[in-house]
Amino acid sequence: MELSVKGQHVDVGDALRTYVEDKLEALKNKYFNRVTDASVTFSRNGHYLFRSHITFHVGHGVKVQATGENADAHAAFDEAAMRLSKQLSRYKDRLRDHHDRLEKTPESASLTAHDYLLQTEGLDLDSQDTPRENTSDHIIVAEATTAIQSMSVSEAVMRMDLADQDFMLFKNPKSDELNIVYRRPDGNIGWIDPGTEAGAPSMAGAAAANVASTARH
């Protein structure tokens, strides 16, 4: 496993680096040996708290992320590692079941898209925090490419949860359309499928059941 440990305005000494390496190696061996690489970043949240962010890349395109905060850097990492452990434990069996299929998924099953980072600082906003009509276009400050993979709705929910994200964009193999699953403010999972026609409850109901099952377990 390739591991990167770095600090943003935080000095990561040899003792902390060794502590991180040993603990992540133990997590990898316990839950999922197919971790390809991992990164840990330490930063400051204000003057008193350390923030530790962990990213695991597990197998084919599956990302697991967790963040912890504490007044002590070691404790901040422990908090993030505990959350990561819970995520891996929750999905351990499903990740192993999905591994063979994920590795055999042809490249044609995924789409390549542009991923842009837009500047928001300094924009003229109205009282509702929305750009005014006369505001100039956002400035693109970074650009990359990303793969939009083909997967089921329940798998998309799993990946969204593992990555600790608010949404997941994916290609639904049933409709051959781009879909989105997302976290609703009420705690439930939303699902948008342009390929689902109104009055087709069987397909929607089956997918919704998969989503609900994933969310509960």
C-alpha cells in the first residue's frame, strides 16, 4: 500500500508518521487487503483544533474517506481512523463481493467527463447568497478529468457513503442514463433517474428497496 502523510501548516514529525502508518496498515489487514493507496492530511481548524483527513482507495475506483478533529493531532487521527473502520466494517462483505465484478468492468462501461473547480470568493451575492444577474461568469481555477462509472443504485449509495460525499453521479445500466443519488436534509437518500418514466413503479420500487436496504445496513 502506498501511503502519503503530509501536513498543511502542521509539522508532521516521525513519531506521528509512524503512528499513522502502523494504524492504517492494521486497518488494511483487518478489513480489506486490496487497498491500493492511502493518504492522510493534517491541518488546523482554527487555533485549537487539529483536523485529520484519511482517504483509502479500495480496489477499482472505490474511495473511502473520513475526517476527525481534536485538540491533539494523534487523537484527531484516531477519530478519523475510527470512522474509517466503521465504514469498512459496514461494507466489508459487499466490497469483497463486488471486487471481481468491478475489476472486470470494461472501460467502455464508464464515461470520461471534465471536472472543473470554480472560484466563488469575491462574487457579488445578494441577500439570499445567490449570484446577482449581472455577476460575471465564474472563473475556472482548476480542471481535471473524472470517470463516471456504471453501477446499480444501491452500489452508488454505498460508494457515496464510503466516500463521505453528499451525492454520487453514475451511469445506470438499466436505463443507460446518467443518474444521481444524494443525501436529503431529512436523512433519507434521493435518487434522480431521467430514464425512469412516470407510471413505472416496478423498476423504481426495486431500486428504492435496494437503496433503503443499503442505507439501513
